[in-house]
Amino acid sequence: MTRVRFGVYRTVGEARLLAGVLEASGLSVEVRGESLAPLSGEIPSTETWLELWLWPHEVEAARQLIAELEENREAAEQEVQCPRCREENPGNFELCWSCGLDLPSTLRPRLRAV
Ligand SMILES: [Zn+2]
């Protein structure tokens, strides 16, 4: 069985974040190209690239996870108004910062911790 390339990322942070999310969900991720990442800032960041490789049967699950991650990011950028005190809260807050009420969350529960 041969791994397939799932995606190419320009930053170590992005690739590591995604690899971490996928691994936490039980997928087997191989990161390639990491040796090209700048260690001392000598390599221009535009030449940094990392690839995530997955087993073919895990690609679909990985796509869904990444899609949920994107949805959560978008949700986190939208303000949520507290139904009790009317204060605006960032979309990724679970409790109102002002009165502590449980906020209606649009986030997918299994990715809340990410
Ligand atoms: Zn409130």
C-alpha cells in the first residue's frame, strides 16, 4: 500500500496543527519535507513547504476533519450575542465572558478542544 499526498503547506505551524488534529482522530499521518523548514531563518519562508501524506483509505476522513476545522475557524470569527445580558462574545467562547451563561455554540463538539 502506498501513501497519497493529502496536502502541501507553507508553514510548519499549519502543517503541524493539521497533523496533530488528524493524529488525534486516529489517522496515521506522515509529514514530509520538514527538513527544508528554516531552523535559523536563513531560508526564505516562501521556500518552506511541508507535505502531509496519508493512507488512501484515510483521506476522506481527513478531508471531513479539515472541513470541520475550517467551519470552526469561521464560527470563531463570528460574534455571538449572549441571550441573557446581550454582551457580544467571540464565537469560540463557551461561556459568556460577562455573566457566565452557557452560550449556544455553533462549534462541532469533538473539535472544541482544538
Ligand atoms: Zn451574558
